[in-house]
Amino acid sequence: MAIKALNGEKFMQMVIHAERRLSLHKDHIDALNVFPVPDGDTGTNMHLTLSSGVSEVKKHESAQIGIAATSFSKGLLMGARGNSGVILSQLFRGFAKAIENDDTVSARAFAAALQKG
């Protein structure tokens, strides 16, 4: 069955999966980090930030995507590590703001919210 709309539960599953995948590849991303200085922690910082967002969305499970996205965004901001973590949190802040009142979103609305982020 094709998914026609994304709700809060599916969004939570999606970000949990993303955090797991990033954990597998954070060392590779660390090795790519050379600008503005080769500090080698971008993947680690993004993973720690994403983990904080996942923890928050799990604490406030909701079927409404607006609530789930807002919780995720808050968790990202509170757990942001390094510049990459702050940038990631701000991207999802804009995303969450765009859908904060929605119960579900279509693929088109999801893409538009990412663009606003």
C-alpha cells in the first residue's frame, strides 16, 4: 500500500531510521570535513544533534506531524553540537514552523516545508 500522507508516527520512524544510518557513517563524514578547518567532527556532531532530536520526538510521540516535527526541532536545538549541529537544527526549525499546524502532509507539502527550512 502506497503512503499518501506522512503523519507524526511515520515521521518519527523516519528520523529514528535517519539517526541509525548516520551513526553508521559518521566516521566517513568526519573524514570529509576539511572546511573551514579540518577538525574532523562534523559527522559526530551531526549524529549527536540528531540523537537529541530523536530522544525528544520519542518523549512526545504524536500522530500529528506538526507536533512531532516541533518536538524534533526542539530536541535538535537543545542538543546541537558544533556548527553542523546548529545548522541542522535551524533547517528543521524552519521545516517544523512550516507544518506546525498540520496533522499530516503530502509529499509535495513535505518538500515545500524542507524548502522553507
